[in-house]
Amino acid sequence: MGFIEQSICDKAQVFLDQFPNDQLTQVKIIPAVIEDPQWREKAAAWLTGAKLTNQGRVRSNNVAPLSVDGLLFRSQAEIHLYRSLKAFGVSFAPLPVFVRGGENYRRIEPDFFLIHGGIAMVVEVDGDTVHQETPAEAHARTSMLQLEGVHVERIQSSECDSAEKAKAAAQKILAVIEKLRVAR
């Protein structure tokens, strides 16, 4: 038994002394193996001590491990969409942090926040390894922005798994924004 394991065993025994029929004889510390296809990128980000920013850092259990142009992303699909939106000249923020104060304090981090033609839109890229929430959970998470008049558009990561597909997805998003603008 290693030092830490022995130390835990010794400390626990103090509490177990109250129970004469119970005895702890051994403690084993074994790392949990959790499958994560982006473990290399996350490890590299952790090792480099990536510069702290509010962009892409709210959800500490799902830190954005990928970086392009000094911005953080959680998936390659998001990077493809970022490059396409940038090429179309859209004003947007990838992985921004939104905070609602007051008694019902909340913070969320949508994949993209776009402002174009007077329309504010959140775009969520769903269906990859980092977006596993149910539709109800996704709606509850983004409702604080929807209630303020922000349109939420959801696209599948498979629609952005290449540069060509991401360009088509960006065009689709811009078409939705144009329909919303005209409908005003």
C-alpha cells in the first residue's frame, strides 16, 4: 500500500473505532478511465497553461481544448463553422459567456452568438461528443436568451464536419437571419 493509501486507511480507522465489528484493512487508489476522444487536445491545453479568458471557459467540466486565431473551440465542426462565418463577414462571438444576475443567477456559454442585419442569434452545434444534452435540457439552457428576443438556431455537427458543409451551414444560418429580418 502506498503512502497516500495508507494515510487514508489510518485516518478512516479513527472513525471506524466507534464500530468494533467494522474494520478497514486496505485502500486502493485506482484512476478512472473515461473515454474522451479529445483527451490529447485537453491535456495539451492544460500543460501549456492556456491564457485565461472568459471565452470557452465557463464549463470547467468541458473546457474548450481547441484553438484557432487565439479563440477556443470544443470541436472541429465548430472550427469549420467559425471559418465559414468569418469568411462571410458576419459579426459573431464563438463560445461567449452570458451571465444573468439577480436571485436566479445563471451563466451559459452558447457555441456562437451572431449579430447580423439587426438580428441577434445563438447557433448551437449539436450531435458531437461534447453536446449530449436532450432537447429539453438544451431549451432550458438557452431560454434566458430566448426570453430576451434572441433567436436560437440548432445545427448538427455533421452539417459542419468539413469546410464545404460548414459553408453551406453558414449560408443556411444567414438565410434564416434574412427571413427573421424581413418578418420584423
